[in-house]
Amino acid sequence: MRYFWIGVAAVLAAMSLVAYRITPRLADDGRIPLVWTTDPNPQREPQVAMFNEMYPHLQLRIDPDNTDSTRVTVQSSAGMGPDLIGRVYDAVIQSYHEAGLLMDLTDYAEDMGFGLDTLPEDIQQFVSLDVLMEDGTIQSRMFAYPANMAQHFIFYNKNLFDRAGIPHPPDDMTWDEYIDIAQKLTVMDEVRGVPRVFGAGGAIVDTIIYAHGAEYLNESGTRSTMDRPAFIDAMVFLHKLYYEYGVEPTPLQQAGIASQGGWGAGYNNWFSEGRLGMIWGERWRMISFRRAITEQKRAREIWFAQNPDADPDDAPEILRIGATQIPRMPDRPRYTTAHARSVAINDANPHRKEALYFLQYLASEPYAKLINQGSDSKPPNKKFHELDLFINPDWPGEEAVHAASLEAVQYGRTRRRSMLVTNATINHIFEQVRSRIIASPDMTREMIAAELERAADRVNLHIARNIKRNPRVHTIYDALLAQGAEPIVYNLEDIK
Amino acid sequence: MKKPPSKDLVRRGTGLSLKFLFVSVLCGIMFLPFIWMICTAFKSSAEVEGAHFWPKLFSPDNIRIVLQMIPDPFTHEYVNLSLLRWIFNSFFVASWVTALQVFTSCMAAYAFSRIRWRGRDQVFLLYLATMMIPALVLTIPRFQIMVSLRLVNTYQGLIIPSAFSAFGTFMLRQFMLSIPQSYDEAAEIDGAGHLQIFLDVIMPLARPGMITLAIFTFLGNYRSLMWPLIMIKDAHLRTVPIGLLAFQGEYGTQVELLMSATLICLIPLIMLFIILQKQLVRGINLSGGVKG
Amino acid sequence: MGMLWTGMRERKHFKAAVGFLCLNIIGFLCFTLGPVLLSLYMSFTNWTLRRSVELQWVGLRNYRELLTDSNFWFFLYNTLYFMLAIPFTVCASLLLANMLVDSMQLKRRALRVRIASIILAIGALNCTFLFLVGRPDPALILAVIYAGAAAGVLWGSVSYRTMLYVPSFASGVATIILWQQIFNPYHGMANNILGQVAQWLNLDVTLPTWLNSTKSLLGFLPLPETFSSGGFGLGAREAIMIMGFWMGIGGNNMILYIAAIANIPQDLYEAAEIDGASGVGKFWHITVPSVAPTTFFIAIMATIGGLQGGFEFARIMTQGGPAGTTTTLAYYIYTKGFVEQDLGYAASVSWVLFAIVFSLTLVNWKYGNRKMEAAT
């Protein structure tokens, strides 16, 4: 038995040695390492290389495996978070702040060239938070800087329109026109019962909510407005998009489409393959469209080599892309959801000062050039938002897309935030409602209204509990009341 | 009244054949998912949507893509997974846990079953009581403890918390209790100390119990999902379940690649099964007691 | 003198015990008992990973809040719903065990080899024919069945036990991913087969959409609206139960039952045969009561496992959806604790879960023991 255990120990020791040997280590060359959690989009490589070239004493690398906020927060609590938190979206910026992870950038930004004034107005709201300062005042502070920004618009596949003989979408499209066009584009696969070609896809819920004049919160952020008629209208409309008009792939229909291509699969590939007529998005979609076009050109060449005498009309098509703005309601202005993949500095990490250089880099011209040429949405610094800069000479014929992207900036809108409850909590509660609406074909208006009423009540209860339980939030609430805010729904005495 | 033997034989023969038929068909049904998986793993992406099993166009490329031997033809990039690394990690962690757990449980079981000391039964009762507590209750504080020990995102963090088990102690204690007291009394008269008795008398006799415990510990850790999911940050520490989960998140729409990767991840498990099948199917006594 | 001697001896034993136990005890204190106490403490606080919230003792607040949390009740209902599959799985295991308990081997080896070769030969011919005719799918399935039959004749029931054990052995992330694809409503195996059967029977039915559907077999019950009853039908929960059935039927339960049935004294059956009992009667009146202790053990383990289960498939297959129908308490604890970082609340949910597990086990124990006494 002794020998058995000695043998076991020897095997384990050998395995440990192997494990030790194959553990990758960073080369220690005196440079200060910085880790940036972000997606492994092919554009990242030149962006990182350029930064490391411009700041030779720093060594930036990306971590694509730990980008979601749960992982970042849990890992930061364990003392191993990233230096640069790379996907600070609207839904998580408040949570990160509550977790004490965000470094306040306000005092550095202006001097280092990445101040708020470099950003469009909607994005300024995106990266700032109202916070309670030590002296008891409420101030707006800056906590992140975008790596890129997006105001969504619509891409359309010209080939599909021409084949179906439908005129291209107008510049000023209404929702009725949008639905009509999308329905005309849809081609059913009778055998499988799923559309072979979807008319449209990727509609954003927030945009639909804005289009109905609704919001998640009242102006002072003290009440949920999810139970108000405008919001119910918006959700009923969303349900109709899926199940009455059939212009948005349901989860079920999505499951029916297996797709090709790893990164950015799904809608991008359906669109490139000609299975989706119109798609909501930003210029970042062009990264995969360009790749698809390269592929299609190659396929076409091969086809011509194989069929030299054939009619060119029969050859495999090459994707031709047009662009237009998000539809609007006839009686309302156009809004589109503004979005920024922002970067924040982890307040708990030692290299905070060095990390500031990265934000400086994000506002710089070389970085903007990479974004513009690589078509990774729009660069954060609005100084570089110009059509000439967007055009990549290698990719002629994209002017319409770039122009639409620039035009969309003026329609951009971000969600209201409350100081009493995080948007992450609201999202979490709302998501249950949304998923149920999308999963149930036979939901009536009454059912949707009942769901929303419950959701609003849960948010309101959350607000009341936060105020009651957290003295800091209570101070904020008192200050808000002093400013004339609408009082909360619940009576604070009833809350335990 | 006695039936003629020939008629009885016919009746029994028919019964037996029917039984064979039934169980064989059942086995066929049970294996359907695996057949479907293997077939899908060899389909081209265009064929995945079809209702048939057998691939019309046999494409072994999927396996080569997930083994990173060739790039994905659609993106011209190598897929982001390292199957062999995951399998190594899983084996590494599970082996360490198994060895440590069997060893520490064995020692504790010896103290609980062969040595008489005051308070023994009370301590043992405490062990037993904690077995009733769901593992979920423990996950959150265990994570907090690992944070304070700075073991998050390390092999040690995966291994150490699972290296001690009340269940293993309980099971081996029951086993050791069944070994007649006379063995160690004889050894004691020969002047053997506890260590010697433990190593030379009890351990060899407790081997079947140890093997059973080892199999279950190994399997449980090879499969475990929640703890590594919380503990692991770096890609190079991923075990098979975590790696597959990440792969599913990234390439979930490419069914043929997903099935190829799944197939490869199942192969070591199936091999292990072939080695262990005798122990598993014939002699396992789960109740932790003694074999009858 | 004698007293002193015993004392010395006792001290020596105590030292040895400490030596043998120290490793395990340290681990036990750090990773079991310590966490248990810590989690109990956490459940009475507002423990969170958010640094801006101060740690406070909140007494029973988490528990009170939980009782009014409609999600908690919904997810508890889901957990219990999934457990409805347990009796079916256990019964199926028992029936299989009863079938596979005798060796099923013919006495003469030469005869076995001959019959097995005949089966294999017929199978090879049959499958090759089907394959050449252009029907590879049935050929494939038949090939497995023929191979199973041949192995069964050659090695007896052991080969079947081995084959049926494979799904349970292989269960884990890989097989759950496999089943997720099987339940894909369009290109999954489940609907492929159902569709073909429906076509063959000339039925015009809408196939279930499995993991995308909120329907359930209890959907006709007037459940509260927050329980998102999607109507009667096969939905995500049923899909997962079918997967659980596949994984559980031939696993450890069957092996345990085989051992238990093999231990039943043969003369009980002989006595019953003299009394003219049929096969079914023997099974019902002798086998079932005799394996009651095993059933009791399995029931306890399955209850404990079932109440704590559901994390893996929720995380892998459904993310708890659609509309929360596949979220169990285990997955709720995970999301509350690690996604919403409300660790105190999550700890209180896990303690309520413990209370349920404990009381159900107690009921099981009392009821089961009484039943067993009645049986013997």
C-alpha cells in the first residue's frame, strides 16, 4: 500500500510539473501590464498594437473571456479584476459604481484630452453619473470614456429589394412603411414553416419605447413608469411585431436557423447570406459584412472560372448594402438608441494612473483613424466624425452607410437613470416581462398590462427598500424631494 | 400436475427471446442521441438543418477545425478552444482531488472506526449532520474564503475545497467497521503502532471501498460545473465543462462544430468507462455500507 | 496503577486519533463547518459584493422578504414540478432491474457463439441492404439493435447493464449540450423523429417547440398568473424531464435494484409459484416489498438531489427561460448571489431550501420506516 501511495504521489507530481510548464506567463520586460476586458473582435489587434507602440512603457493586452459584468464584479471582489473594464454599458455602469469599481475621471479628463466636451451630448450622459459627494451635494461626475459609440440605423440588402421588385426604403421612414416593406420582403419556406427570408430583424426595444413617447422612469427617477399607457402601447406594439406583423424573428424562428462563421454569427451572417432584408445596427456590422463580401467575391471568381460561358446573372451574388434611418411614428420625432462600449478604470487596481493613458489614446487621432477605417462603429471623439474620414478607399460604395451613421447621431437618446435604483435592476425585472411577451404568441393587451403593472410595482418596491435600507440613498432622496421631485409610490413607514 | 419439459422449454425460450428483443430495442433507443451526435459531427453546415441522420456528404473537417488543425473556412481563423488543454486540466484537478480525498477520508475513517477516544461519536455525528446540508449553501461562503486565501483562479482553488469530504469519511468508516477487530489486535500484539496497522492491515482490506469512493469522487469532479465556473478566470485553467460552456456561448449556432467538440470531450469519459465498467456495473454499493 | 495505565493508554490513543484526523478536521472546519456557519450568518445580513453598501445585521428581513417574493414561489414550484419525474424514473429502473437480474445466458458456450454470429450475420445483411437501397438512417439504428442483441446473447445481461449505464456515466455538460441540440424545434433529433412518425401515420399535428415553449403538462391547472402557465402541452420543462429520464433510468438506481433483487431468497419465489402466482403477482407481492429498503434509500437520495438540482441544465440549456419556467431554486441562488450580488438573500434562499430538504427527508424517513416495518 505504501508503494501504491508513493506511485500516486509520483504521478501527481509529474502532472503538476506539466501543469506548471504549460501555464503561460507574461514576459517581464519592465513594462507595466494593463488588462482590458473586451470582445475579441478582429479590430482589437491593431488597436492594441498601436497603443503599445505609442506608449512604450505600457503593455496592453485584451482579456476576451471575462467581459461580462458578473465576472468582472466577482473577480474584482477577489482582487483580480481587470485594469480597464471594457464593456461598461448603460445597464451596468451604475452597478459597477455601486460595487465601488469605477475611478472618478472628472479631474483628469479635461487635461488629458478626453473631456466630456469631446463627446456628443447623448454619449456625455452615457458616461456620467449623478453621485452624492462627501460634502452632501449631488454632482454629475464622469466615470468612463467610450471605445466606440453607436446610434443605431438600418442596413438593407439591395439585392433582396431588387429581386422582389420593391423600391428601396425611403430616407424618412415611418413604422407603417417599415412593416409593409418587411412583410413584402419575407419569403416563407412552406415545408419547414419558417421564413426562408426574414423581412427585418434586430429591432431594439428601447427605440420602440421612445417611439411611443414612453420611458422606464419618471423624470426625477423616483417612480417606475412601466405601467403607464404609453409603455403598454409600446409593449403591445413589440408583441405585434413578432406575432401579428411577423417582421421580427421570434426566438423559435431564430432557433431554426443554424448559421456559419464564428465571431459575430447570427444576424450578421443571415444578412450576408441574403436571409434578412433589413437589419438594425451600427457600422460595426460592416466588419463582418466586409468579410462576407470578400468571401463572396472569391466564390464568384471561382464560379466564373468553372462556368466561363454562363450568364453572369446566374453567378453567386455579391452583397450590396444600403442604409436608412430607424422608422419613426408619424406624429413623433425620430429617436434611436445611443450606445457606447465604454471603458472605465478599475478603482481597485494599482495601475490607475497608467490606465488613464489608455483613455487618452481612445480620444486620439490615430485611434479614431483605426476605428474609422476598420468601420468599428464611430470613434468617441466627435472631432473625427466626418464622412471623408469614414470612407475607406479599399471599400468604395459604402458612402450611404457612413452618411446614415453620421446622420443618426442627432437622433441618439439614452435611457433615464435614477439615483434610487440601478438600471440593471430595472432591466432584470423588465427582462422577465419582455421574455414572456416574446415567448407567448397569444398574449392580449390586458395580460401585457398586468405583467407591466407587476413589474412597475417591483421596481417601486425596490426604490422604497433602497431608500429605507441605505442611509446614503435616503440622503439622496431627501435632496431630490427638496428639488421638487415626485415622491415615491410606497409609504416609507410601511417598508421594513 | 407437471407440464412436459419440452413445452416449458419453448415457453421459456419465447419469453427469453422477447426479453432480448425488448432490451435490445431499448438500448437502440438509448443510444439514439449518441448516434445523432456522431452523425451531426460529420455533417457539413448546409446539411445540419436536414431531418436525416446519416450525412450525405461526409465531412471530417469539423473534427479538424475543433482540434485547431485547420481554420474555420468561413472566418479563416482558428476556433477559440483548446480541447486537449481542457481535458488535461480536468484530469489534473480530478486526480488531485481524488487522491487527496481518498487519503484524508481514509485516515479520518481509521480514527473514527479503529481508535477509541473520548468524544469520537460526538465529532462523528457533527460530520454526519453536515452531510445533510446542500452543497449550494456552502458555495457562496466557500468562495469568500477562497478570496481571502487568494486562491481564486488557481488550480489549488479548484482542488483544496473538494479534498475533504464528510461523505467519504462516512462511507469508509462504515466499510472499516466491517473489518474484524481481530486483525489489528493481532498486529498490535506483534508490536505494530497505529500507523503500521493503518498502512499494512486496514488500508489493503478497505481497498474495495476506496476504489468506489475514488470512482465517484473522480467523476463528480470531472463533471463539476458550478465551482469552476465561479473560480476560474483564465482560459488556460478551463476544465472540460467550463470550456465546452464557453464554446457553446461563442459557437452555439454552428451545430456541427458544437457536436464535434462535444464528441471529442466525451471520448475520454467513454474510455474511462470502458476501464471502470466492471467495477461500476457489478460491484458498486452506493449506500456506503459493506458489501453483502 | 490501573487507572493511570488506562489514562496513559487513552492519552496515547487520543494523540493517535488527533494525528489521523488533523488533516481532515482542518479541511472540514475550513471548507464545511466554517462555510455553514458563515452562510447562516450571511443569511441574516445584507452581505453583498457592492462596496458602497455597508454590512448590516438585518435579522429575519431576508426570510420575510423571501416569503412574499413571487419569484421564489414560482421557482419552488418549478423545482417540485421537475421532481414529478422521479417516481417514473425509479419505477422504470426497478422494472429494468427486474428484467436484467438473471444472467440471461444460455448454458452452452458454443450455442451462445453460434446464435450471436447468426444475429450478427442477419444484422449485417439487413443493414447493408438498407444502406444500399438508400435508407442509411434505419440501417444505423438497426445496426445498434443487432449489435446489442448479439452482445446480449454472448455475455448475457451484463452487457445490457453496461450499455444502459453509459448515458448516466456520460451525463454532464457535454450530454446536456447534446440534448439542447436534440430539442431544437427545427433541426433537432426529437422533432425529426416525431415529424417522420406523424408523416407516417398521416397525422397533421404541430410539433412541440420544446425548450422554447412555456407549456407544461400541468398547464391546464388554474395556476397564479405569475407562474406563467403557458397552457397544456409539451414544453421546456418536459424536455428537461425527458433528458433526466434518459440519464437516470439505467444508472446507479438500476444497479442498486439489481443487487437488491439478487439478494431476495429464491425460496420466496418458489413458495409463490406453488401458490400459483403469476409473473406480475410475484413481482408485485415479493419483489417490490423485498426491495423496499433500497427504494427508501433511492427515494431519499433522489429527493435531496432533486431539490438541489437544476443548476446545470438551466445554465447550459435555457438560462432559466423561457420566461423563467426552467429556473429552479438552485439556479435562483446562483443568479441572486453571483449575478445580482445579493449574497445575503441568496444564502437565506439556500437555508430555506435546506429546511425543505430536511423536513422532506424526515417525512420520508418516518413514513418509509413505517412502511418497511409493515412490509417485513
